[in-house]
Amino acid sequence: MSVETFVPSTKLITLTDSAVKHFESKLKDKPGQLIRLSTKVSGCTGYAYVLDFADSAQADDEIIEISPLVNVAVAADATDLLRNTEIDYVMEGVNGIIKYNNPNVVDECGCGESFNVG
């Protein structure tokens, strides 16, 4: 008889196919650049997402290879806030918008600019 240990799969972040396509189009002419995801204290409920293009990751960032063209660096101090977050790119009318589907969020401000976790 053997005993198996269950280790749940917990990806830090994932991107939808539309988000991957969006970021691949932004990075195709910028070899070596990556996307950096972090948070900052902001707004009426606590935190705001910060998404930037960067030439390199910072020392403590967690690097996630999404596709051959897209690598995401997640700031070390944001990992607990962002764990299991799905990043999506959706069209709302004529505007393309990055959406964060973060299961850790327990409260968001009315304008959608800031969030808080439990």
C-alpha cells in the first residue's frame, strides 16, 4: 500500500488567450521586454493593480513564462494579493480593457480602481 500526498496546483497568475494575444502584439517588436505586475496602496479600498512593460525583472520578482513572447514578472510583495489571479483582455465598446479576475478580492471600490483582500 502506498500513500500519496495531494499538492494543489496553485499558479500565481494566468492569462486568457485574448490577454496573451494582446500582450504578444505589444511585445513582438520589443525583444527581451516583459510585463511587470505589482500592486500599490491606493484608492478607497486598499490596493490597485500596476501593470508595466519593463526591460528586466527586479531581484525578488517571480517570473512566469506565458508564451515564447510573453513573460510576466510578479513583484514579490504582491504575490499573496495576486495568487490565482486570471488576467483577461476584453473589448468594451471600442475600448480594450485589462480585467483582473482575482479570487482573493473581498471588496472593491465603486469605480473599480481599487480592491481589498481578506
